[in-house]
Amino acid sequence: MRRSLGLRCAWVAILVAMLVACEPETFPTSHDSTPTITPRTFDAKVVIFVIDGPRYQDSFGDPLHAHVGDIWSQLRPFGTLCSNFRNQGWTLTIPGHSTMLTGVWQYLPNDGSQRPPNPTLFEYYRKATGAPATEAVLVGGKPKLAACAYSVDPAYGAAFGASVDVTATTDFATYDRLINRLDADHPHLVMASFSQVDQKAHSGNWSAYLRQMEIVDSLAVLTWNHLQADPEYAGQTYMFITADHGRHDDAHGGFQDHGDTCDGCTHVIFLALGPDIRADYDVTNLYTQRDVCTTVGLLLRVPTPQTNGFMMSEIFVPTSTGINH
Ligand SMILES: [Zn+2]
Ligand SMILES: [Zn+2]
């Protein structure tokens, strides 16, 4: 009797193990259990709009939103804010951008001399779809950003990298190049990085820093409106407005520089816009830059096997056709 009970227990254990092994593939999420993707009725595209180095308290965290007034009045009502979005790695430009693209904290030198060891979203997208380089675009205003176009992973690399245009000397020029790329090739995956907020801040000129933020604020709205005026993008494009890092809070050196683990450096803006993004919603749970890779991969329906990030499930309408919760 004891023996047969033991045998039965062994069989139950084997069955449970088999059931666990046969569970459908799910994506990791920090805040709910089993999100899965179902077929979309549209051809999703993603634009990651990066403002280089705005301090949270001077931008989204300012109660008056004085220097991000256009985003606040024209985009924020239609999107989801993640008000506790963080860079928990190195709060520098290359580490911040490459972490968003790879879903792995990237402790890379900030001079662009090393490429990430893990594949970028550009590589994941192009390898999975066979899309040409014109479909995955990196536009920006710092030449060193070219290091983020592809990784040194031997299974991926240059053959699957982004089409790179990172030599714009002003944010206006970055915007101009971005729009030209959107119009010419209609890429599915774009990271556009606006560098001058960071550059004005490093110069120590407080009013120039704030004025530049107001300029990029306008460019973000213009970008979204441009997407919505193009039938290939309208209603099927996600735009994430975010940053690579913040800047020191006043207890840790103030707005001029960044790079440590103070609240000012780690607290990063994040606003999601798109067809099944919750409108006028604020997610207060912690999300990090690693989650960008996981979430964008899911939206573009390409696997991102090396990411350590989580799916940002809470930014989506719970009953949306794209994401089941
Ligand atoms: Zn930066
Ligand atoms: Zn700091």
C-alpha cells in the first residue's frame, strides 16, 4: 500500500513536470502573470524618441510642466505615463541607449569605443524578418551613438544592424533627418536621439538647457503628428518618449552633470503612445530601461531571447486585441 502510494506520487510528479514543460511560451513581466501575444490586425511600427538627459524634476516631474508644455497638453492625455521609470545601470549616454536596445544593463564605456555584447532590437528585428537596413533606423546628434547600431554577438552583428545617421549637429537637424527617413522608407523600428538638452546642460547654462527642452518638446509633438498624418503610420505606430538618463538632483551636484545613482540621474521620463496604449493613464510601478527591448520586441512580434527586461503590460488597454493580460 505504501509502495503503490509512492508510485502514484511519482507519476503525479512526472505529470506536473510534463505540464510545466508544455506551457506555451510567455513573456516575463514584473507586474502580472501571463501576458501572451495574439495576432494583430495591423502592421505595428515603433519609434523610440529619446531626449538626451532631461532631469525628471525639470520635465515630466515639474508640476507646471513649464518646459514640456506641448507634450503635456497634446500627447500626455492620449498616452500612458510611467512615473517610476528608471535607469538602474550606468546613467550615461551609451549605457542608457544600449540598455534600452538590448534589454540588458550595458556597462559600456561612454565614448562609443565598444559595442554591446548582446543583440540590439535592430538586429533582433532584421534577423527575424529579413528586413533591409532601411527598416531599422538610428538617428541622432552624437556620432558615438553609432556603437549602438549593432552588437558583437557573432550570431547577429553588422549584417543585421541599423541604418545609422548620427552626425546631426542640432536637434532641428536630427528632426529633419528623422522625418526624411520616415517619409522615404517608412521604417518599422526607429530610435531617434535628441542630443542638445544634454549638451546645453553640460555647458552649465540653465536657461539654455530649459529652452532646448522646450524645443525638443515641440519636436516630439511634431513627430507624433507627422506619424498620424501618414497612412502607413497612422493608427499602427507606437511612440515611446523617454531618455537615456536624468541629471544630478540638487543634493548631488545639480543639473549640469550626471552619471551616478542619485535619484535625479536614475529617474527617467517615459510616455507611451499608440493604438492600444491606455489614454491618460499613469503607471506608478517600477519599470526600467531594460523593459523597452522586451516590450518593443513583443510589439514587433520578434523574439528577444537575451533580454532580461519585463513586458510593460500595464501600459496597454487590458482588453486590447494586441496584448492579452
Ligand atoms: Zn546622455
Ligand atoms: Zn546624479
